[in-house]
Amino acid sequence: MTHPTITKRRRFRLFNYISEIINELKKVVWLTRREAAYLTGMVLIVTIIAGIVLGSLDFGFTELVNRIFVGG
């Protein structure tokens, strides 16, 4: 059987923890909508460029290996 004081302490710690999280989130400097859109666009551009470069390298090495080992 659990003691009521132990349950109250756990609840108090949980609420204290949640209130500390909320206080820390209030201190965060959030991006503006414009900044978030700009940075999202940059991530997409870099991802597409990296995909093209890596895809090209993969295709090139595949062709090289096929010509050397398969003889095609």
C-alpha cells in the first residue's frame, strides 16, 4: 500500500518539472515566419543539390564498375 505523502511528492515534482519546462520555453527566441520560410527553403535547396551530386557519383561508380568487371 502506498503512502499518500509519497504520491503527493511525486505529483508535486511532476508539476514542478512541467512548470520549469514552460518557464524555459518562454525564454526561447523563436524565429519569425519569414526566417523559418527562408531557412526551410535553404534546407530544401541544399538537400536537392546533395541528392543530385550523390546520385551522379553513384551512377558514375556503377557505370565504372560495370565496365571494369562486367566488360559492358
